[in-house]
Amino acid sequence: MKSVILVLFLLSILLFVGAIWNTLALKRPGFYPPKQVLKKRASALAGGGGIFLVVTIILSSF
């Protein structure tokens, strides 16, 4: 059970890092994907990271 919690926690961290990366890419000039695509991608990654973090917290409380 501890390994599942660890994997879910690491996955949530990776998703949050991806969301931050895409958010910072919005500030760079001349970046290829359009800003709308980067905004959607960042929000999807942050939402997924939040869901995995909540599931990890719930599983670790048992």
C-alpha cells in the first residue's frame, strides 16, 4: 500500500511540474503552441495533479 501511495504522490508532483512548465511557457516569446493550447494543457495537468494528490491523501489516512 505504501508503494501505491508513493507512486500516486510522485505522479501528482510530475503533473504539477508539467503545469508549471506550461504556465511559464506562456511568458516566453515565440513559443510554438498557441497560448490557448498551453492554457488548456496547464489546467488539465494541474487538475490531474490535484485529483491524484487528493486520492493520495485519502489513501494515506487509512
